[in-house]
Amino acid sequence: MKFLLGFAIGIVVCWFIFFKWNDKNRQTLSSHQTTLERVESLGKLELVRMNIRDVMEHRQIRQWLLPDASALLIISGEVVGCIDLHKVKPENIIIEKDKIKIQLPAPELCYCKVDHSNSKVYSTRFSYFTKIDLVDSAYREAEKQLWNMALESGILDQTQTTAVALLKPFFENLGFKQVEISFMERR
């Protein structure tokens, strides 16, 4: 009996030394060979940023006898509304003495991204060997939800309002007494 107890304690101590102590003293090395591939002129005027949080339960329905895999996540992300100034053409700007008329492109969503550093996976169930795929799928679905939530919350209208509030004083300070800003139709 003492032999079995001593053997079990020995295994636990060896496990602790080998796995736990070794993990704490492990060093990692990285080597990089970075190459700048391309520099682009974006020309997008970012005007509105929405930070959105979402509690999400994501399920993968299974066909066979296995229970559905699920994950519970708290998602944090941001969506940015902008105006692409590359789309402004000379015919979109009309200047008459001290009056300027500008037709800007319709507001659009510049990007939508999940902030992984502020998002958290709280639990996964029945994911077995597919946990990474389940969580990755959940994050992709969350990004779509952030995009839709921003549109439903009126980010494009806020982007348009902010563009007028920002650009009108700018052109007035350039000496234009009348500034008319309009927008192309949204698709």
C-alpha cells in the first residue's frame, strides 16, 4: 500500500516538474524576414467609429448522434464609417465667387473588426477536436453581426452628418461664405 502511495506521489511530482516547471522556464525564439510589399494612398476620410459589445452563443449543428457544439463569447469590436475622397471628381465641385457646392460620395463602412484583445471565449461545449474551428467560425459570424448592428444603428447617417459638420467650417475658413455639401445616392 505504501509502495502504491509513494509511486503515485512520485508520478505527480515528476509530472509537475516535467510539465509545469518546464513551461515556466520555456523560452521562445522568433525570426522574421519582413518585406514591405506595397504602399497605397487610401484617401478615405474616417469620420465615425462605433465600439460595439455583443454576447454571443454560437452553435454548430451536427447531423449525427453527437450533441451540437456551442461556444459562449463576449465580443468587442469596432466599425468605422468613412467617405472615400478618391471618388470626388472635378465636376463634383462647383465654385462661384464666394460660394462652393460639393457633392461627396455616399458614406460607407471602411472596416469592421473584432477586437480580440477585449473579446473573450467564456465556454465551449461538446467541441471535442473542433474547438478552434468553432471559435473561428463564431468570430467570423460576430464580425457580420457587428457590421449589421452598425448599419442598424445609423452609422452611415452619422458619418454624413459628421462630414458636413467637419467640412463646412473648413471651407468657410478658406473664405467661402456659402458652403453647400450634398452626397451621392447610397447603393
